[in-house]
Amino acid sequence: MDQLVKILFVLVMMLSLWSFDPSENGEKEPVLDLAKLNLIGSVDERFQSINVEMCEVVGGQFWVPYHLIDTARVKKEGLAALKRKIDPINLYNPKLRKLTEALGPMYIRVSGTWANTTYFQNDDSPKLAKAPEGFENVLTRNEWKGVIDFVNDLDNQLVTSFAISKGIRDEKGNWTPAQIQPLLEYTRAINGKIAAAEMFNEPSHASYGGAPEGYDPAQYARDFVAFSTYVKREIPSMKIMGPGSTGEGGILGEVHEMGTDKILAQNPKPGFEIFSYHYYGGVSNRCRGNLSPADALSQEWLSRTELGLEYYENARNKYLPNAPIWLTETAEAACGGNPWAATYIDTFRYLEQLGRLAQKGVKVVMHNTLAASEYALLEQYTFNPRPNYWAALLWGKFMGTKVYRSPYQVEGLDIFIHSLKNSKKGYTIMVVNPTEKESSLNLSSSAKQYTLTADELLGKTVKLNGKELKLNADDSLPELSGVNVEKGTIKIPALSTVFLTIEGL
């Protein structure tokens, strides 16, 4: 009998352990209560936007794919051997248009270093074989009309920058509207509109970007007076952005002669209506960067976008405290991105960057590029979606303009909460799990769950709720179907991003 009592006692103890409730030990799992969210800000309705490089529009020398790099030629010729001639992008391609429209509405930024030295050929003659003196590239009417139609037909808005090379200047080296004027007149003639523009692309690297020799902050300030005077008189509806610099604050090395601080300390101070900056977390292997896939999931890497913002935010606060801040060019790494920028592993950087910057008050983020090089959302020429395209599609479908702070955090998870897009009442919770450990979230409401995963971190195939995401036979997008989940504990798989949509709250 004593032996039977002992056995029963052991069984009772085992059952009590199996049914142990952490709340009985003061460790109850916290609940993400949507009734207790704090609104911390808002973003532009076109927060997620994209770049189409001017080089893509006119055709020119852009980054060579890794598998085509000739190492012997690189040793001999340097940077020149890392680029190849690309054809102008066909902005009328039905597949490209369909996939771009699904991400919108967006800002389409047509700029990049090439824009600094591009000559607008304001006639309908065949394209010049060589740019006029003082320029390096030629933009035709037909190519620019393709841009305007691409923007207008897809309910997007155009952002750009203008030439600043020797070709636009008078005999004393001063800025003139010699190029901006015909471009704007033609834009109006074909029912186009430029929503916002930078005077030129990345003045922080002016010496590499086609600026006249010896260009300095004082010259920038003089140019800006002439530029802004012209804009306010001729196109007052166009917002002036700037400076559009990059790499400062120790992210890509130090910038000295044309640092943002020096530009903004001039008298008169350039008065940007929108404070813009560019961000790349590092330089790609193509240009001898030392990043590796091992970096791609670290908190240091995922949070570096906030470090990149810090320098420019401080400059904005000091010189132009009321100006909204936009990130007008960003991607995985400078020089076309690393090979893994085209794989699933970079979706964590892409989505975390959007989530983190929205929380920090950045109003717009423009990803580089739509369809050129490894960091593009779409494969060049075929326009097949890469993993980051699917990540962008999910963000664009669910994440609204109101930004909230999560009332609590879960170790290993990064939680971002927005209003539910296109809904008067509702929320979207984006939960990023960049770790190799499954986690969970205790939610106060039922929801629809959309889980993005992949079988291979460095692969190009991704799944939504376990089903491979791919285009239909007619190149249309598949239906993005969610799974109904009840309130309570929700599993967050390892190496996944989960979108939880809640309506009616």
C-alpha cells in the first residue's frame, strides 16, 4: 500500500509540472494589449518608395553582376571594370508596370550620380551619340516621356535631381537654368509634374559626381540661391529637398570638404523644404567591402540604419528643425549591393529598416533600385520578383500611416505596429524574428496571420504561410491569403517575419 501511495504521489507531481502556469510563479507572459498602444507619429502615404536610376533611363555604365566580373580586368582597370553598359529600361513593359503598381502609391525617384551630368536633348531627332561638352550622358524626350507616363499611369509621384556639371554654367562658373528650363517645359507639355527635387545628387561626393573642379560649400550656397530663386518663380509647387548627402557620421568613412555641416553653415543657409539624406550600411564586396552573410542578421547590422539617421537628424535639428526628413536613396550596400542582397536573408534588413525609421520619424524611404543590380527588387530584364519584392508587397498591403509603439518587447523579436492600411479602424503588427529560435507573442485580439519564411536563407524562393510565392502564368500576382488566429499565444517561427492584421479596433 505504501508503495502505491508513493507511485500516486510521483504521478501527481509530474502532472503538476506538466501543467505549470508561469503566472503562479509571478512570471505570466505579458499580453500585447492593443487598447494600450501609444501613437508616436505618422509617415507619408507614399512612405515606401523606390529609385529608378537615371542610368537605367538613359542606358549607361552600371554595376557588373558578380558572376560576370573579370578579376584580371579589375586589377588592371580598377572601378571601370566593375561596370558594364546596360540598355535603357522599358518603362512600358506590362509586367514591370503591374508589379510596380502593386507596391503603390509611391514616389518614383529618377536620379543618381548620372543625373548630375545628364544633358536633356530637347528635340525629336535621333539620340546624340555623344553628350555635348560639359556633360557625360544624354536624356531624350522619348526616354523622359517614358518616365512621366510610368509615374502618371501608376498613380505615383515623381522625384528627381538636375544636372550641375560644367555644361549648365556661365563663363564665370555660375549655375544657370540652361538645362532645368527645357526639361520642365517639356514635362509640363506632356502633363507631367515633379513633386520634389534635390538640386543635385550627393553633394557630399561632388568630386566623384561630376561637379566642377574645386567645387566647395560656398559654391553650393551660391548655386542654391540661384536654383531656389528659379524654382520658386517658375515651379513653386515643387518641393526643394536637400542636401541628399550620404555616408557621413562614420558610416562610410568621413566626408570633409563637402560635409553637410559645412553646406548648412553657409550664409545664406540653403533652405530645404524637405531634409533628405542617403544611407548604405556598407560597401559591397564588388568594391572591396568586407561584409558577409554572417552580418545580415545581427542586431548591429539591423540597427545600423538608425545610426545612419543619427548624424543627419542632428544636422536637421540644428539647422532646419521644422523640415520633414526623407531617406531618398538606400539599399543593402553601396556599389550595387552584395550577392545576398538578392536573397531571402536581406528581407530582414529591408523590413527592419522601414519599421525602425518609421518609429524614428522619417517620413519617406526610397529603396534603390527597382530593377538594376543585386539590390533591386526585381531581376534586371526579366523583372521576376526577388525576396525583397515580396517583403515590399506585404509592407505596402498592410502597413498604414499611423505609427505606434509596442507596450512591451519579447527577447529576440522586433515588433513594429502601424494602423491597418485602407482601414478606418485596425492595426498591423509586424514581428521580425531574425534568430534561429522559435518565439511567441501573446495577443489580446484575434487576427489574420501572414508568415514570410524560406527554406534557404541565401535562396531566392520565399513562402507565405508555407506556400511558395510566385507569379501566376499570366504574370499576375498571387492572392495573399492570411490564416485566422485566435487571441492568445501566437507562434513566431525562427528566421521569419509575421504580419498580424486586426480589423475593427
